[in-house]
Amino acid sequence: MLRRCALSGGLAIFVKTPGRSPIKTRLAHSRGSPFAEHCHRLAAAAVSSVVQRFVDNSGWQAHWAVAEPGAFSQWSGLACMAQGEGGLGERMARVHGELIEHHGRALLIGADSPQLTVAHLDAAVRALDDGADHVLGPAMDGGFWLLASRCRIADTLWLAVPYSHPDTGRQMQAALSAAGTCARVDTLRDLDRAADLLPLLADLSALQEPTPAQQALIDWLGEALQNAPP
């Protein structure tokens, strides 16, 4: 269980653990599992480095939301919480509900958009401060990279949205808007396929003040793409 505290909110980064679960299967299909797993690790480190900058100034508390039981020891730097069993909707519902219960507000992100910035997270929090019940960050592939709330979301809503579909983000926004008010923040690219690597590198390279972990991802991706076979 999470410790009850009087902070401004709770944030969770959803991750899968290399060696415990298949990682980025579409990327692994074209580049191999070792490449996909290393990319996931570097992307997760980049995301958590931005989150750490955010929590240092916001009073929010951040966690890894880990997919596999018994894998907490493989994730460091942040507190860990379990995603639990079930499909993605069930797991997000569980983590979101626990954050709302213990922190009053919840913010969920994945490790697939390592080009995010503190400004993106600040924008989501400002929208909640301004009265939005929920905030959604759309992804370019039709999904969403961020979901924040200041109130609970019914389990039936989480389960009614089809995930990994081209219109997942649109359907989630429609469902949240029907249940309350839903604001939007910037659309970001998700890293899912080999075709995303070069555009993601461009997004990362455009950052004015990348964290050291983001810079490490930039350097690795640049070298990997330069040395990739034609």
C-alpha cells in the first residue's frame, strides 16, 4: 500500500521489466529484443529524469507502476507500486484509483514519450488547478501519453475504451468528457515501431535543456541509427 500524504498529487510511470515481459514487440520484431529492451530502459530513465525535475518543484510524489510481481528491485530512483492483473484498462484503473485515494490527484504516463518536458507536466497540473476534472495528452498514433485527474474514474469507463486502436485517445476523451470536464495538453509521439525512431530522435534533439538521461538516449539513438543496416 502507498503511504497517505498531504502532497499535491501522485504520478505513476507505467513500465514493463525486461526479462520478465515482452518489451516493445513491434520494435523488437524489426530490431531484435535486445535493442527494444535497451531502448525501453533508456526511454524509461529519460522519462523518470523529467519526472524527478517536476516533483522536485511541484510537491507531487512519483512512482514506477511495475507490470510484474516481484520486479520492484529492478526499478530504482522512484517508489514502486504494482499495476496488478488484467488488461491495460483494469491496470490503469487500479493504479489511478490508488493514487486518487492516497494523494487526491493522479497523473499517469508511460515510458514511450521520452521527449516530454516539465512544461508538459506543469500544463496538465495547471488544467486541474483551473477546474478540469481530467486532462488527456493525445499521442500521434491515436492513443494517449498522459491522463491526469482530480477525481475517481468509474471502472466501467476504463473497461469500455478499446486500447491500442487508432482512435483510443478520441474514445477516452469522449468518455471522460461525458463523465466530467476534460482538458487537453500537447500531442506527443509514442515510440512503438522502428519507423518512430528517427522522428523521436528529432524531437529529442530539439529539446533546449535535455536532462542527462535524455541526452544519453539522444546519443545512443543517434549512434544506433547511424550504424543501422540499410
